Amino acid sequence: MSGTGREVGSAAELQARIAKGWKPNRYLTNMSMAYFADASDYVATKIFPICPVDLSTGYYYVFNKGDLARDNVQRKPKFGKVPPAQMGHTDKSYKCEVDQIITGIDQIGALNYQRANVPPSIDPRRTKNRYITDQQLLHLDLKFADGYFKSGVWANEFEGIVSGTAPGGSQFIKFSDANSDPISFFDARVRQIRLDGRRSPNKLTLGYDTFNALKEHPDLLERVKYTGSTANPAKVNEQVLAELFGVDEVNVLYAAYNAAEEGQPDDMRFICEPDGALLSYTTPHPALDEPSAGYTFVWDMLGNGNYMATDTFEGEGGTHAEFMEGLVCADMKKTCDDLACYFKKCV
């Protein structure tokens, strides 16, 4: 019962509250429309191993491949000894810099949402926490695209051309062309990486359009057409491509972003080149005495073990505002050209 003797929620109580200016909450509590990305679409932390570092800037050793791969064992002369074998090394550096995003919360305005029992989807703190997290993942994928997945990054790079002209030394027939031979082409690239880097590539990362072209390629469909049924028709997916190309996993780059500046019409694009592809060998975890095509060096800028961190802080006195920040600190670095090959204009 309320203090007036009327039951809270009764018709009379609702009419009295409406007369005072209250409006019924008619928003659905079980759905909203928000274009947050599916977190599984982001790949920046999936392709290359994460390597936590103690200092924001530092060095790592690079042992000379030629010394390790050469046969340095010699015949021992009588009453003598062979000269010491050389095992040289150099070093390279990394640099992790802190990136930040801040968004504000009006504490007075937030009271309206709390008192009106609005759906969780519009709760300012919940929504902006989700926003910060999505922005951090988006930012990492953009750094991934710039550091790994574009033309001009890797020493080994091939370009797709239309059929009718014999491909040159660093060219191939586009996968969207039925005259191309993707399996033979990738077999040759796997062989070269194995020869140059002493490891067979284990990951194939595909732009969105490249993946679509491969899964519709007649040669690949021919190899799986008898594996399906009426209930489960044969199709070329990531797992099938991994088996056909002899890699452990295939990742497709689905994530998209708005390339327009604030106030301009939306310009939606794929984060990574949709017609690109990257074949690489990477370790699952940071390892001593093991090469990897790339590493993502990360630094916990707050000293709490997280390279992606969020925090809240009060605004200036009298503003009745609080702010939420997101911090991310990572250096996505190519570490071995011999263990990767990039393909541009695949379709």
C-alpha cells in the first residue's frame, strides 16, 4: 500500500502519477537496436601470438638463420681440432604506445533512467562500458590491418591478375577466375615458406571477398561435392579450406567499421582488405628458440596485468559528470619475412 491508501500500480495511482507529469515506460525490455560488432569478428588477437612485455620499449634477439641452418660439423684432424662454429645474432626493437578513448556520463540525467526502471540496453554505464570494449577491439583490428594485412608490409607478396596472360614471378590468376588453380598455387607457397623459414605455414587469413571467391571456386567445389547429403549439402567452409590447403586454421576477416569523420555520412568498409590473403607460420604462444612471422607485443600500462583496461573517474566539481576511459597498449610487429606471404587483388 502507498501512503495515500491506494495500492501502488493500481489504475488510480497510475492516473495520479500521469497527472503529475510521469509518462509510462513503454520501451521493450528484451531487445534494442545497437550496431555493436560480434566480438568473434575481431581477429587482431587470434592470428599472431600475444607477447606481454615488462617495459613499453625494448629489444629481442634474432639469431642468424644461415648459421643455424648450415652444416657446421667438420672432420676432426688427427691430433688437432676444428675451428669453433659461428652462431651469430642481432637484435630488433618493439615499442608499445598507449592509446585511449574517453566517454562521459551525465550523472543527473542517469538518475532518470535508474528511477524509471528502463531496460538495461539504455543504462548509460552498461552501454558505455560495452562501447568502450567494442572500440578497443575495433582499434586493435585497425592496427592489425595496418601492421600485417596490406600490400607493402611483407617481402613475399603476390598480385592477382586476370587469365589470358601468363603470370609472372610474383603473380597468380585471381581466385575469382575459374581458370585459376588455388590448391597448386598455395602448395607452391607452402613449399617456399618451408624452404626459406624451416617451418610450414599453419594459418591462412582471408579477406571477405577472397573467402567468397574460394568457396565458390569450381575446383574446390568439385573436391567436396560427394561429401554432402540432402539434409547437409556439400559446401566449402573454413575447415574444408584448411584441409585442402594443408594449414591448421583458416580465419576470415568479417569485421567492418565506419571510415567517415564525425558529422559526415557513414562510410562503411571492411577493416582489412577484402580481396587480400595472408599465409603465415606463427607460434601459439611466445616461445624461446622458435620463429614466428609476427608478434603482438603488449604492455600493461597500469601495472595490473591488462593491456586492455577500463576505468572510471569523476569530473570536475559542480559538473555532476563522470567519465569512463579505455586504454590499450600494443605493438603489432612483423618479426620474420621468411614465414609469411601476402596476396593482394585475389578477386
